[in-house]
Amino acid sequence: MNLNLTIQKFLKKWPDWFRSLLPDRYKRELVRTGSCVRCGSCCRDINLRYQSRWIKDEVEFIDMKGDDQEYLRFQSSGKDHYGHLIFQCRYLLENGSCGDYQNRPDICRSYPTKSLMLSGGTLPPSCGYQISLTIPFDKRLEHAIEKQDK
């Protein structure tokens, strides 16, 4: 079974109000692990949000670029099956690295975010990152220390 689908099913079955009743040491969170392998997939098939909505047409994209110059680096390359525009970065090099790494925007610096999974997105198969539902290391460590002190 697809891990992303498993996470989505878990989140639907365990509403926030129920999970909030559990002790902290049992709360699972979406945790990002891994590292960039420079596959370039995240730079080719990008959905962008503007004013809390996914961009669906060029007019919205033009407005977005007018409000925030860092989005000038993106160009539309088509639409996805939901009708949202798909973008690619102009600075993606053939070897999968960024031609403007020092000046990359926050959307690139923080990829992939937990919200990607919560909104039903998936990571490209070639991506070196994983997002999984687990108990974070700091909570596991805290629990182990508490247990040892008893």
C-alpha cells in the first residue's frame, strides 16, 4: 500500500480532537527525513498558491509576480488534472541543481513541507526525502529519559 495513502487514511480516522486526548509521547507527527538527491522533480512540477488558493490561470500568476518578485523565476508549463497551473523553475540546471541556489525562495528552501502530504500531495518517486507519520525523535528521547529516571 502507498505510504502517502496510509498517512491520509490515518489522519482521517484520527481527528485532531481525539489525538489531542492522547499523552504527548503517543502523538505521531508528520516528520521529514532524507536529503535532496538533485533529481529536479520538485523544480519541474510545481503548484503555487496565491492568496490561499492554487493558481489556475495566467492572470492570477501575473498578479502574484507583481506582488512578489521572487516568483519571476517560475514559468507555467501546463495544467494538472485539477486544472491548476503547473510551473517549472527557470534556474534548474541539467544536472538537477539550482543555478541560483543562494537566492532561492522559501518555497524551495522548505521543500517538502508537511502541508504537501496533508493536502493530498505526494513526493516524486525519485525524491530523496520521505515524509512519514511517526513519533518524532525528541519525543522518543524524552520518553526514554523519563522511563530511565523512574
